[in-house]
Amino acid sequence: MGRPGFQPRTVMPLPHQELPGFLSRAQLEAHHAEYVRDVERLKEAEQGLQQASLDTGRYGELRRMQVAAANSVLLHELYFGNLAPAKVDVSRYLEGHMREHMGSMETWAADFTRCALAAKAWAVLVYDPYDDRWHNAVMESNDSGIWMGANPLVVCDVADHALAKDYPRREEYVGKFIDRIDWNEVAKRYKAVDRM
């Protein structure tokens, strides 16, 4: 049996059933259901691509569906995985890299908040091994605004399905998201891809 993100495709269980003071059980369950639908869409696209008799139009449609669903599955897994049930302090290891790449934590948080408020789907802090830098990025959809070759460190879902049950305004959700980032998970992600 595979693990999330590996073949065969499996659904990642929610790491936390609720996040008191941040996200309710109902919000997390509804959001997780959206992720499960994307896992099924990905399987559907991959099964459809196995048909030898596909015309060019249908083949292209399935390939686009595959990319959008695969990105959504991965981004959701990274999102759920970087949420903490309580505030997690930033380690000295990450703090040093944050200063080097983005400035102070406050400077990064302010810019990341702007990304999250401007994005239609995702705000992401990525590490680009090509320029060996961290960057905040805005994604308009699951397959738009992707930073090619970059490794996601912090992923924030800002689509309505991620917050609408608990937050009438995105600003409050984003502020609380930043306070609930699991910086230990972010450190693991960065250590796995850092070139140095």
C-alpha cells in the first residue's frame, strides 16, 4: 500500500480532527472531503490515460486534469501537514535561513499575508534550488502560478473551501494560519531539499 504522494494513490488522513482556536472539525472535514475528491479526480485522469483509443482532444483534457488534480492533491497534503494544533516556535536553524532569504519573521509574515490575500487558491513559501533562495508565491489555481523546480516549504490554502465555514473574512483566517504553522515540519521540508 502506498503513502500519500506515492503510487498507488491513497488518501492521507487528517493529521488533526480539529484545531481549537483556528479551524473547527466541520471546516477540516469539509476541506478534507475536497481533497479526497481531488484524489479521485487524479485516479480518474490516470485511468483514462490508459485507453489507447483517445483522440487528441480528450487526451489533452485528461493530461490537464491530471496536472491540476495532482497539484491539488500534493498541495493539500502539504497544507494539512504544515498545520499545528498550537503555536510552534521557529527554531534557530529556520530563523537564520529566514533572515538570509526573506528578512525578519515579521517582514516575511507581512509579505506572505499579502500573497494570501491576493491569491485565488494558494499562497506558498518555496525554496528554489536554482537560485538557492526562498520566495513567496501566489497561485491562482492548482495549475497556475507554479514556480517550476521550487520546493514548497509553507502552503496556505486560501480557496473558500478552506475557510468559509469558520471565517467570513480571509484576513482573520490568514492571521491565524501564520500563528499555526508547524515550523518543525517546515524545517524538515527544507532540510530535505537544501543544496548546502
